[in-house]
Amino acid sequence: MAIKLKIPLVLLALFCLFSGLYYLYLSQIDDPLSGIHCESSLYLSHTLADTDGSQEAIDMTASVNFAFTGNKQGIVIIGGLISDNNHRYQFKRTYNFSYIPKPMLYEFSFKPLYGQDDDEAAAKLLNTLLAKVGTHIEISWLDEKNLLLSNMFSPMQVCNITQ
């Protein structure tokens, strides 16, 4: 009886040991995106329902510049043109971001930087379109000079590595 109890306890102890070593291994993996700077073009289109029930089309054309600074952090600069049915606005926004590698995806957290004088875009329009991009992004290597960024909610982008 004592031998039958020892075998499951030994197996449980080995499982815990190997799980702990695997977690330690995962936490020590270097950031594979560290030091990469890349740029991409972004085209988004969305239709909003106004309070009076009418539809308003919003289009955005932008350039996106990523700088992965290390420690699973970075900066992204998004600048371009956003338009609705009646107006066109130029904008430029800078965000600090951090990310967590997950199986098949990276989970991004964006924090905007304020005080950008050349931003004339209506905040509601820009935030609506950027919310469509989402925070769970798949990043894969196309070749040594290009990354592919994609998710369920936005078009795929090729990000050309500049450094």
C-alpha cells in the first residue's frame, strides 16, 4: 500500500519540477523583436451609425512606424489622413506599447503620448478606427527584411524592417 502511494507522489513531484523548469525557460527567452524598427502603410475603412440613424463612412490612410526597444516594449508612431463624409483631418499620434508573447499571437497594450501639436483629427474618429485594429496581433517573419502583422479585425500589413 505504501509503494502505491509513493508512485503518484513521485510523479506529481516530477511534474511540478518540470513545469517549473519550463516556466523558467520561457521567462528567460530573449525578446526576438528587440531592436527591430519597421514601417508599414495602413488603410482602414469603417461605417459609423450617427445618433440620428444615418451612416457615416470613415476612411484612414496612414504610415505606421514601430520601434521595438527591448524588454517587450516599444514605440509606435501613426500619422496620416482621416476623413469622414464632410471633413479631412491630418493626424500624428505616438504610443508607448508593451507586449506579451502568447501562443501564435502577441498581446499589445498601448498608452498614448499627449501634446502633439500637428494632430487635427477628431479623437472620436481616430479612436474608433484604431480600436478596430485590436490588441492581439500575430507577427511572423516573411523574410529577413519583412514582418507580417495581422489579426482578425484588421487587414494584414507588411512591415518593412529599416534597422
